Amino acid sequence: MQQERIIETNEGIQDRITVEEFDVMQRHFRDRRILETEEIIKSGIRTGLVVEIGPGPGYLGLEWLKATSGTRLVGVEISPVMIELAKKNCADYGLGSRASYLEGNAASVPLEDNSADHVFSNGSLHEWEDPAAALNEIHRVLKPGGILFISDLKRDLNRLLMAFMRFFVPGKRVKQGFVTSVRAAYTQDELVELMHRSPFDGFKIRETAFGLTIRGTKG
């Protein structure tokens, strides 16, 4: 029987100890080249001004900037502590002229209508308080023809993979956060229903070993 979804916090990671543990984990993923950078590029997001929803410490977006040319990134993050860290990491990458970070969330993006070429988000969908409103907001800021790419965990994650990830993820607080994130994540059927109700004209949902990806386009 499928477990009922247990809603997680919609306030992001606010305390510095957990932020530091999360930073260690994301660097761990980056150094082992298991961030979603290639998947984002393969989705067609490789040019223009791109918005990242929930960048956390920023490594995914910064790696994407490194892999593309002539691109710019705006990270929209709910946690001021994470924004501070993302800005530091951005400076360490030497990409300060191509990236900026703003306080906001998926349902309140501080950008003009039709201003973003593309939008991507990794690992934050399960935290969105109102995903339908968030999709409407993302659609608003996207230019016609713009691509949305979302990747996140899935609630029906295989138990063996769940145990493996709990072992693999560093930091006591982040380990517990991983468990609550899985419980708050969606199933493929739930995402299909969500996207059918969204303003996106076309979308494709793909299942991976650890999660789900969504690719949508604004008509």
C-alpha cells in the first residue's frame, strides 16, 4: 500500500548547522559528479537567462554555468542563510558576474512576466506549499517556448535504495531530512495529475531509480 504523503516544512533550511551539513552533502555529490547538471542540459536548458528555484548552496546552478557559455543564472531561495552561502560559493567559483541570488520561493518569484528563458529546480518540489500556484508562477515568468525542468525524490522509493541513501548522505540532521523529504515527495501518478492541471501545454514525466523528473514547455 502506498504511504500517505506527509508534508514537510516549506521554510527551507534556516539554521546554520543544518546548512553546513547540507553544504557538505552537496559538495560530496558535486565531487562525485552525481548532480543533475547533464540532465538539465539534455532537457534543452543551455542558453539565456535561467532561474533556479531552491538553489540551496548553489552547486548545481554553478556547475551548469560552468558547462554552458553566455548564460546567466538567477537563484530564487527561501532561506537567507542559504543565500549567504550560495553567494560565497559563487564567488569561490569566480562566477559573480553571471549569477545572482534573490529571496523568494516557487510561488513568489521576484521577476517580471516573460523574463526567464528557462527554469529548473532540483530537490525542492516536495517543499512547495502550493505546487499548483508555483507552476502558475513559473509559467508567468517564463518566456513563450521556455522550458521547465524539475527533478525530485519519489515517495515510493525502493527500500534498499532508501537504506543506501541514508548511509550515503552525510550528517545526522541531513540524514533525517532525507527521510522526511522522501515522505513528502510525490508519486508519478500524482505529478501527472498536477501537470495536467497546470498551464503548461506539454510535459513529460520520467522515473529514475531515486526520483522523478518533469520537463514542461510554455506554449
